[in-house]
Amino acid sequence: MDPPLQRKIEQLIKSHKVFLFMKGTPEDPQCGFSAKVVEVLQDLKISFGSCNVFEDESVREGIKEYSHWPTLPQLYINGKFIGGCDIVTELAEKGELQKLVGK
């Protein structure tokens, strides 16, 4: 991966305790999976930062390489990759997501 792109991705991830790479924005998700993760986070009152991958093609492709995960959305907590929609939903249902965030 291109070092400047890697730095950019790492800066985004570190900018918030909880960070979501998604299609669209929390106010206007552009895919059902991104919408679901936003809904889960908002329902649990977890504040998060986000990046609309449609605004930067290099980030859209780079985050997949960075995480070794082929799909979006992607959730990070404390700089650590957690997973996509199915994993986030499952963790929330088990009460594990709240523990990871410290709620």
C-alpha cells in the first residue's frame, strides 16, 4: 500500500474512538449494510466518526487492502478492525459491542 494512503487511513481511524468507513454518510447512507451499522451505533448511543468512501476512491479501495476485508462498511474501535455489518450486528445483539466501546 502507498505510504501516504496508509497514513491517511490510519489518521482517519485514530480520529475517533469508534470509526466507520461507509457508503454515504450517517445522515444519508448509500447502502443497506451501511445504514444498518449506523442504526446499530445510534440505537446504542455510540458516538462515531465516519468516512464516506464515495468521496475518495483511493480510500474506498485502500481500506479493503488495509483491513484485508473485501467489503464495506468497516467498523474500527480503538484503532482495531471489528468487522462489517453482520459482525457488528451480532456483537451488538450479544452485548459485546457495548463492552468493546466501554459502555
